[in-house]
Amino acid sequence: MEQKMKIKICSAVIIALISGLLGGIAMGYQGVLADKLSFLVKTPEEEILIEDSLTTAEVEEKIITYIEEEFGIPEISLATTTTFQNGVYRLNLKIEDTDIPPVYATKDGSLFFPEAKEIISPEEKKEVACQSIKKTEQPMLEAFVMSYCPYGTQMQRIIDEVVRNIPELKNNIKVRYIGQIQDGKITSMHGEEEAQENLTQICLREEQEDKFYSYVSCFLKKGESASCLIDSGIDKDKLESCKKEESRGLSYAQEDFDLNAKYQASGSPTLILNEGEVSEFDFGGRTAEAVKSLICCGFENQSQICETILSKEEATTGFSETYSSGDSGSGSCE
């Protein structure tokens, strides 16, 4: 156990120390990197020549020696074969028998990088994320929120915008709520008021579905439930009986809470598409267009409605009269 911990610490030290070293060099010596990379020369045929290059074995020896001497980490060696890609060597190393993250070096051995991050465009990122989503004939996006969480209201505002502009997607979205039932009573992170509002929205979703989005759209403006019940034409007697009867309101809520546990959806908002967690940020962020694109990626055969372009503005958080007021955010309530 002690030996494994030692190796784990050594691995972390390599990354931390080298990152700090290279960061300091970059800040203190602007232009050095460009000078060092001058050995990359393009021929008229667009082939890259490497001047003063070392052999693979020479680069390996130089980098391993550097790590051992500079950071005092012994017993470091190659784990697998070194590869050459994108103009640099990728060295796969290990400390004793434990692999550590790969490191990189230029072909002349003059520059050493503790890590490399691939740069991809937003469209490429979206395409990769879309390919990874499970496809079904009728995808289902389940959005887990808390009714008084500013980021939960942000997501509900986005969903309302999607449904308003593409009504056909209404059947592919279900807003669910995060909370618990304790001693026969619903609870929520932000207290009794939120718990009761969650239960109100759950009952409307299940028993007065045709009024659900009308009510939520109104509630998102000022958080005034009483007036929104009137404005949305809610059957208040039916609502109150739903909230009081354990076999109805609490039963619906428990279904949501069981799914909280299944998907480990503790943060508001959490998005689950076709039973797998997804991120709106892979598709552009907290915007109606991003969430629409995310849902459409869940179709086996994309519907023509997916061609509709929605707002690419970030939705505002909290209660607001407008969809986007400049007060946006990317956090969550956990």
C-alpha cells in the first residue's frame, strides 16, 4: 500500500512540477518556444523536415535522464513503445510497474511537454458527442431540476423555449425533480417552499399535462405560484387533492426520486437522454439550440423538425421576464 502511494505521488509530482516549470518558462521567455520550433521546416512539397533530430532511442534516453535528475524520481522506464505523432514523440512511461500519464518531446529532444491536449472545434466536439449518444426511435430527455435552483429554472426556461418553438418535441422531454420523501413528506434542498413547488409541478405534469408548460412559463417569470395557477387555468381542487393523496402526488414524486438515485442525478440541472447522462455544453451550452440538438442526436432517424434553428443565446438564470437578459450561468445546485 505504501509503495503504491509513493508511486502515485511521484506520478503527480512529475505533472505538477513540470507543468509549473514550463508555465514559468513560457511567461518569462516569450518567443523562446517559436525559436525552438524553428527546426520544423516545410519543403515546397509541404513535407516537414526535422533538423538536428535525434533517434527515438536518443530522445527516450534524454527525457528519462532529465526526469530522473531534474525531479529526483528513480526507477522510471518505458512502459510501451514510443510513438511519433503530430510532429512530437509520445513517450509511455512507468514508475516501477505502474504506468503514468504519457509525456511528449520534440524530435530534437530540446522541448519536453508533460501533457498534450487535443484542440477540436465546437462542431467537431458536437459531432463526437452526438455519435456517443444511444439512438432510439423516440428519444427521451429527462431533465432533473429543483424549482428554486437558479440553474434549474434556467434549464426549464430552455426546455420551455424548445417546446414553444417545436411542439413536436414535447413528447421527447420530461422535466423531473430532485428531492426526497422523509416520514411521508416531500423535502428539497432549498426548503419547504421549494419542496411544495416541486410537488405542484409534479402533479401538474402528471394530471394536468396540457397546462404544465403554461404554468411553468408563468412561474419562471416571478416565481408567483398563486397567480400562475389562475392565469394558466389550473384545476386547483384537483391539484390540491393530488398533493395530499400519497397514492398520487407522493407516488409520482417517488418515481422521480428513485430515478435520481439510479442516474446519480444530484445536481440541478442534470440531463439524461435515453438513459445515459449527457451534457448540453458539448452542444453549445445552456441554449435552446444546444438542447434541441442534443435531443435530435438521440433519434435513430432524425426528424425534419430538427432542422429548425432555435435561439443560440444563453438562457438567464433565476426568475426573469425574458428568456435571455445577459444574466446567464453554467453552474448547478448540488
